[in-house]
Amino acid sequence: MKSSKKSEKVKRERKVPEYKIKLVQEIADKINSSNTLLIASTKNLPSSHFHEIKKNLRGKAEIKVARKSAIMRALDATNKKGLQKLKESITSDVALFFSNLDPFELSALLSDSQSPSKAKAGDIAPEDIKIESGPTDLVPGPAISELAGVGLKVAVEGGKLAIKLPATVVKQGETINEKVAGVLVKLNVFPMKVGFEPVAAYESSSDKVYVGIKIDKKKVLEDLRVSIGKALSFAANIKYLCKETLLSFLAKASAEEKAVLALVNKSAPAQSLDKTSAEATQ
């Protein structure tokens, strides 16, 4: 009997430190009292940049960094059912943003706070990296073969190298290799961004989770311009009359009027000439 008791394993619960309990409760309270909880990646974010953004967002959002386990416990401790869907977006390198701003408005602020950074070998191109034509500050020498090695056509102009034709050296989603990274640095091209990367957000007022909330204002505006152009073209093709298409219709009518007048004027002299010839013969 005694031997069986000795062999019996006694399970002891490990006491959770008080500071961890307080942290979990603090995060849960912040979630319950905020309209927006945004999760952002802190990967490769310098501490100096972290504190700069924190300072700039003062009064708009509060930032909290905690371990993944503490965040998960805090989500379970809240009374928000929709928050459970947010767990899938939480990794080990994230920061929590508590705010009363709209999730997308807060995401846009984080995107605006990002700074250009040089590319390193192994980085993934966030967009097509295009080198425009024009002069550089590089002198002839090894740089000629380096630039040519990534597909750039160069020439010597005024003692410096000039890029003759624009070229895309890396396409969006591709890995930047060491050669391209070196050339980009030499040309002072900084295609990467350093800052908080919005991952997902929860909005208390709607009890909804939004993923893929990174706001690229430049791309959004460009897409909007393209869409507007397509919409105007479509409206003009179906003869839809509004103030935006009116100028197009008037311009087309004016061009057609000129074309008709040109044809009339072109045929009129010929008729007059035939009449004159007939009279001379008589």
C-alpha cells in the first residue's frame, strides 16, 4: 500500500505570477473599453521606430506588447464573442493597438507611419521594383557590370553612368537576391517599408473581425483612377448622359462636324471646276 503511494505521481499546479494575472486583466479591460483592437506585426521593427510611432499616435491609440499566451488568455477573459476569430491572426511578434478610431482609419495611420528602407537579400518585393532611366552618381568601373548584371542598360555621360532604359528588376512577390539588393543601394532606391504591419482588427460596435486590413493609399488611389477611367469610357459607350460624359459627347460632335465640313468643302471645288470647264467649252 505504501509502495503504491510512493509510486503515485502528485500533480501540482504551478502558481501563476501576480504580474501575469494583472497583465491579462489589463489587456481584457482595454479590449472591453475600446472600439477597435488592431493586431500589427512588429517583425524587423527597430525600437527607435517603435517609440517614434507610439509618440505620434498619442491620443489616438494605445500600444501594448505582450506574449502570445497572455493575449490568448485576455481574449478568453473578454465578453466579446467575435474576438475568438482574431486568434488565428496572432503570432509571437505582434503589438496590440487599442483605439476608438475606425479599424481602417487606424490601419491607414499605421501605413502612413512606415518609413522607406533598403532591401536586403532574401526580402520579398512588396511591389514591382522599377528603375527609371536617367543619370546616376555612379562612376564608370565595376558598377557597369553590376548594373548590367541585373538587366539595366547603361552608358557613360559626363563622366557618370546613366541608365538608358527603364527596367523592372524584381516583380511583386519575388525574392530580392544579393545582386539586386546591392544595385538598389547604389542607386539610392529604398523599396521596403519599416513600421507596424497591420494584420487584423476587431471592431466592438459591429462585433466583427477584419483581416487583410493593410491600407496602401498609393495603390488605392491608382486603382480608383483606373476605375474612374473605365467607368467614364463605359458610360460614353452606352451613351449615358451626365455632366461627366457631356464634354466627351460635345467633343465627339465637334469632331464629326469638322469631318463633315471637310468632306463638303473638298467636293465643292470639284463641282465648281466642272461647271467652269463646261462653260468654257461652249
